[in-house]
Amino acid sequence: MPPNPFKRALIAQVRSVFNDSAKGEKPVVRQPDGLFGPQSVCWRVHGDVVTMMVGGVSALLLQMLHPAVLAGVWDHSAFRQDMLGRLRRTARFIAVTGYDSREAAEAAIQKVREVHLRVRGFLPDGTPYAANDPRLLAWVHVTEAVCFLDAWIRYAEPRMPLADQDRYFAEFAIIAEALGADPVPRSRAEAEALIQEMRAELVADARTREVARLVLAQPAPSLSVKPFQAMIFQAAVDLLPAWAREMHALSGPGIAMPVVRTGTAGIASAFRWAFR
């Protein structure tokens, strides 16, 4: 029986979004000898396209609330001209470190560490910052871990046992520690405590809101992707804690919440079917 044309189309759309054909990029092939493996919770969570997109956008919005993280992106990144490129690079890093061979994962981590050495500067008030600051790396990591996992729970496994959630944080900690992050949470409780501890350092100003606008208003890669992207971005804002939405001056879906959550769940199911 020939492959379902709708399934082929979905797969092609995802591959075109996450792999830069101009650079010869191809989808990462799962290798059993990587940092994790088929029985890991990371393989389960990070392998779901839609929940990772929802969680990734939500994590980016959270990360930008830290002024030093924002400054590093603002001063040293071409995100304003190439938001898709930035999202692609982040997604590829997660894919390579999560699914490729140990050698490929370690090479990707080393490359990021080298980039971080060059990312440094001063905040508008003169305070110095550096991307390899262990605490800043910890903030980037914990926001990603919590958002990836919460998107997975909401749209894929709502009854995920707490023991599996803790295993996820313990597994994902391997990447954070290799990048130089500290402290690194190894359980759900530790992750939530770290976020609460760092809330006092967060700021929302004109630059923060400009980044949020650029993230949420970026054009879709194609007309066929546009309705999916709009729904996923709404789901990402919905996933944010209420205090973070308030800092960004973003409103949640409100009375449209059932539509957003049902629609996103439907999209996630369709993509799982396509890649099954």
C-alpha cells in the first residue's frame, strides 16, 4: 500500500521547518548508543513534535524575562532577522543531544560551550554578563525542562507519574551539567523551587516585550503551516505561568481556552499519527 499522501505532507512540512536544506541538514536518526536511550523519559518527551514546539516557545518567553539572558540574545544574535534560524538551531541541539550518538551529542555540547565563551557584555545599567555564567545556564535549562515536560503532560500524557517526571529532570540534567549550568534541578520539586528562587531577578521592559512580539508575530514558513503555528503559539502563551504572562503583558486564551487546548491536542495527535 502506498504511503498516505496526507501523512507524507505532514512529515515533509515538519522536516522543512526543522531542517535547513540550504545547509544540507537532514533529520537526526535515533541512535541507541547516545546519552539516553530508547527506555529513557527524555526519548519519550523530546520525540513529540507539537508538544516540543509549544514548550519551546513558552520556554523562550520565560528565558527572556531574565535581563542577562535577554541581553545575550539581543547583543549577539540575529534573531530579529532570523527567528526561524534560532529556533531551528535550538531544536537541532535538543535532537542531536537527545537522540544522536554520544560522540555527536558531546560535539554539539562542546560547540555551544565555545559559542558561550564569546557571548558577553554589559546590561543597560552597566552590569556585566556572560553566557557561560552557571546561574544563567541554569535558568535557560530549567525553563526548557519545565516547559517541555508541562507541554507533554498537557497534550500527551496528563497522568504522567511524578516518578517519571523526576526521572525526566534527572536525565535532562546531564545536558545542563555538561554545558556548565549550576544549580541543576534533578526533580520536579527542585525545578519549581529554582524558578521561584530566580523570579526576583526577572524583569519585563520594552526590550523584553519587543522580543516576545517578534517571537509571537513571526511569519509562518508557509501558508499551509500558518494555522498550525497560530494555534501552537496560543498554546505556548497558555502554558506560561500566570505571573509570566502578566510580566509580558500577554493575555491568556480566556474563554477560547477550550478551543486552543482541544485544537492543539488534535494537531499533536495528527503529527503523532504521521510519524508513527
